[in-house]
Amino acid sequence: MPSVPSVLIASELKDLLPPQPVPEARVRWIAAGEETPGGDYVGIVPLLSRRLGAGDLAALPQLKVIANCAVGIDNVDVAAALVRGIVVTNTPDVLTEATADLTWALILAVARRLKEGAQLIAEQRWHGWNPTELLGLELRDRTLGLLGAGRIGQAVGRRAFGFSMRVLYHARTPKPDFEASWAAQAVELDALLGESDVLSVHLPSSDQTRDLLGDDLLARLRPGAILINTARGDIIDQEALLRALRSGHLGGVGLDVYPREPEVHPELVAHPRVVVLPHIGSATWETRRAMAALAVRNLRAVLRGERALTPVR
Ligand code: GLV
């Protein structure tokens, strides 16, 4: 009798999946804090917090598929996986709108100084309506700059239309549909940095983008600009960011991602003009269910010998 294959699935996905998500396999649920076990597992559905390096893959000699439950795949050594013929998949599309909404929640929170307002009330320092209290940045007719204009960047750009903002973007490839439908304009990096009132980062983490926004590029942002990052924390050099905040060069910052999650620098937490969120870009029931379902469908497709729905390469 052929033996039943075994797969690993992040136990944090249990509430988002049916009780037997992979009926044709034995599922071992692994918690985020647990080391990746070695053995004869043929598939794994990890969270983005699980690093799967070459050593982890070596301990999984039968592995056929890594179905990451995230659109970002920087936690996986994709090159090492592909050399072994392991299929790597992610969860694009299903999280685009939720992440774009959250990006706008940060833009609005920083532009209109919500953190300072909430603190005023919490600390009982509010004395009533005051015409010059907590004046923020009016978004109408301002410029939104998108550093990266993939699915999420474009979804953020589309929403800017409702706020009557001009949209600039800088990306590796032109986006003619985005330009035609939403009046977005492709510009060089210098122009993006120099003209954006709000700069929103939408790049993947890679060797090319790590610490991309350091002292030099941050200094090229216009004084008082707002910087938003819902992509990956390591794209911004955190020490450079702190320097730009201390000098008063940046008007405000909204972050959902950090270089060494779950660490968040205390100075960012305490800064009145910095809004920090715990990596919740895709955190709606619909989206998280759709991500978990897509990851499992990818895993099952590969195990059946079919093409994955959303392979990364
Ligand atoms: C979230 O950050 C994701 O990559 O899905």
C-alpha cells in the first residue's frame, strides 16, 4: 500500500482553513516559534516569519513545494529551492486591495496627525476645539509618489484619485495601463523623491533594494515629506530614518514593516509623528482566508503533479 505523504502547515492558519485542508496528506501543524522539522515532508505552507534557508531545505530531502502564505518570498532561499526543483509559490492578487487600504490608513493617519490627537485625549490634555491645533497636511493637489508600482503600488495609486492627488511612480518597467487609466506619471528616482509630498514604498525585499532608502535618498526627499512603508522593513535603512526624523527633515512616517520583526525601534514607537503598525497590511478576514486557501491550493496542485496557480518563477 502506498504510504500517505506528509506536509507541514503553519498552525496559525488553522482558523482560516477547513479542518482537513489537504485530505490526501497527513498534516503536521507547526507553530511560528517552532523550528522547521526535517524529514520526509513533501510540502510546506509557511508564514513569512519562517526562514527557509538552504540548510532547512537540505533537511527536507523529499520536499516538492514551498507554498508561502505571503506575497513576499524573502523568507525563502528561492535559488536553493529552484536548484533542487522545489516549486515556490506565493499569494499575489488576493491581498492587493487590503494592503492598499492599510497603506491609505497610514497616509491619512500621518498626514492628519491622528497619533498626536489620540494621545492628547488619552492623556487628558485636550481642552476643546482650537482653530490651530494639530494642523496637518491637506492631501488635495499634493503629490503621491510610488516607489515601485506593482499590483499593490498601483492599487494605492488608484485610491489617490479620490483624494485629488497627482500620482508619480518610479518602477523598473513602464505601466501604460496605470498611466492611461489613472493619470499616473512615470518619473526618474530623483524627480520622485524631490516632488513627492507623500512617498509610499512598494518594492520587494532583495539584494538590490535592501537599505535602498538610506541617508542619501532620504535627504533628497522634500523637507516635510511623509514616508510610508507597507512593503518590507529592510528597504529603509532604519538608522538613516531615525536621523532624518531627528533632524526634522521628514514630516512624518507611517510603518507597517520593520527590518527585524517583531522588533520595533523604541524611538519610532515614541515619536509623535511616526505611526507604527504590527505588519497588518493584509489583515482582514476575507484576505487572510483567501491567502491561506491560495497557499493550500498551490501546495495541492504541485503534489498532484499540476502546475502551481501562482509560482514565483
Ligand atoms: C505580507 O507582508 C506579505 O508578503 O504577504
